[in-house]
Amino acid sequence: MVEQIKTTEQFDTLLKDNKSVVVDFFATWCGPCKMVGPVVETVSEQLSDVKFIKVDVDELGDIASRYGIMSIPAIFAFKDGEKVGEQVGFAPEPMIRALAEKTL
């Protein structure tokens, strides 16, 4: 399951408290984001050891700025709070799964 983050504090806590995190940076108006969302959801159901979250770049621009998000969708993988990979733009399921597995 992919959890949508509502505050910067919630994001920071989740990143600190979880060993493996995949972040889907998106916007509600973004067509490719709407296409990649279900793919991320599918991968989240396959990898129970990874925490999957969504960040709306319009609502939480401070987080998007922190990571230099210039294009969306952008999917970042974090292991122990450190970024270990990223995918910008639409990606098929095998690519997103491979990115998520970098966190394990």
C-alpha cells in the first residue's frame, strides 16, 4: 500500500524510522503521474519490506525543493535515509521493482 504524506514532519519521520523507503513525487494534474501511480501500487504489494509513500509536489514543495525535483513523476529510493536511486518519468513495473529492491 502506498501512503500519501501530508506534512514535512511526517515525511522526515517516515524516512528516519524505516530502513527501506520508496517515494513517488507526483502532482494531481500530471498525466504520467496518474499512469505510474498504479504501477507503484502494484510493486508496493509485492515488496512488503519496503515502505512506499507519495508526496504531492504542489502541497509539499519544500520536500520537492530539498531533493531538486524538476520533473515528475520522480521516484526516489532511500536506504537508511540515504538516496540510493531515482527514476524520473514513467517507468514500467520491472524498472520500479528494481529501483525499490536497491533499498533492501
